[in-house]
Amino acid sequence: MCHIGAGDQGLRVRIRQVTPEDWSEVIRIGKESFDYITNPGTFFLERMLKYYFFVAETDGEVVGFIDMEALSPDTASVTGLAVKKNWRGKGIGKTLLKFGVRFLRAMGFKKIRIMTLRTNSPALRLYESVGFKSVSKKGDVVFLELDL
Ligand SMILES: CC(C)(COP(=O)(O)OP(=O)(O)OC[C@H]1O[C@@H](n2cnc3c(N)ncnc32)[C@H](O)[C@@H]1OP(=O)(O)O)[C@@H](O)C(=O)NCCC(=O)NCCS
């Protein structure tokens, strides 16, 4: 499955399924995006193998990824979304998330859940801009949902 989207100012963003060759780049982006992950090599390899995992490319460079998993036959979760630091603010995160929503809808899911930190305003604004609503909070964590 491959999707061509447009980021800001006509930026061409190609979204495709992850391959083993993407592993080192995914780890690099994962490390700079989630500094609390202690063993990124194992962490992202497991996700690449078990989850619905897609990367975004511009001009052949991997610039971000989204990973998702089924929680039940009706509900899926976006478990990870990250864009390379120097490519942020160009619409790539939104292109990835909109792709993820379309993908999960096409897979037959009825609801998507996401959780993020209360302090992560870029992520919260992004989720809200795509229609996710905050449904609960626990400590520093905000839980959001989107009905498909
Ligand atoms: C969250 C993240 C994926 C956003 O990716 P991005 O490509 O920079 O986002 P986009 O350029 O597509 O922006 C989409 C929307 O997100 C919001 N947004 C993005 N960056 C923002 C910032 N620094 N401050 C506030 N809002 C921001 C805006 O609403 C923006 O829409 P607008 O430009 O129309 O206002 C990126 O910041 C990232 O990788 N962060 C580290 C990892 C992370 O926190 N992931 C999410 C938690 S799992």
C-alpha cells in the first residue's frame, strides 16, 4: 500500500509500508523523538514486525513514521507518530496521521484511541486538528478518541 500526500507548500510526501532497510532510520527518528525509550533498537524492531507500520518519505529520504495496532476488532490505537526534527512543521505529521485514520477506517475499525502527554502541545494540537477529542486524563497523560 502506498499513498502520495501533500505536506505544506506542495511538499510531496510518500507514505509506504516499512521495510527492514528502514530500521536504522526509524531508530534514529525514534531516538530523537522519544528520549525515554531505553532500548530503541529492540523497541522499534518489535513494532516494525508486529504493528501496522508506515514511513513517510520525501525525495527518497525517510522523514517520519506512524505505527498502529488493533486493540479489539472495533478499536485501534495509534501507538507512535514521529517526524524527523529538521522536517517538523511542514505538514508531514498531519499527512501521516490523516493517512493512519484512512487506513484504519479501511481496515474496518470503528474507533481510534491515542494517548499522549498533557505537555505535548504539538501532538495534542495535531490530534485535535484531525478531529480527535480528549476523553479522559490520568496524571500527565491525556487519552483521545476519534469515531470512524
Ligand atoms: C507531533 C509531531 C509528529 C508533529 O509533526 P509535524 O510534522 O511537525 O506536524 P505538522 O507540521 O503536520 O503540523 C500539524 C499540526 O500540528 C500542530 N503543531 C505542529 N507543531 C506544533 C508546534 N510546535 N506547536 C504547536 N502546534 C504544533 C499544529 O496544529 C499543526 O497544524 P497547523 O500547522 O495547521 O497549525 C512532531 O512534533 C514530532 O515528531 N514530535 C515528537 C514525537 C511526538 O511527540 N509524537 C507524538 C506523541 S506519540
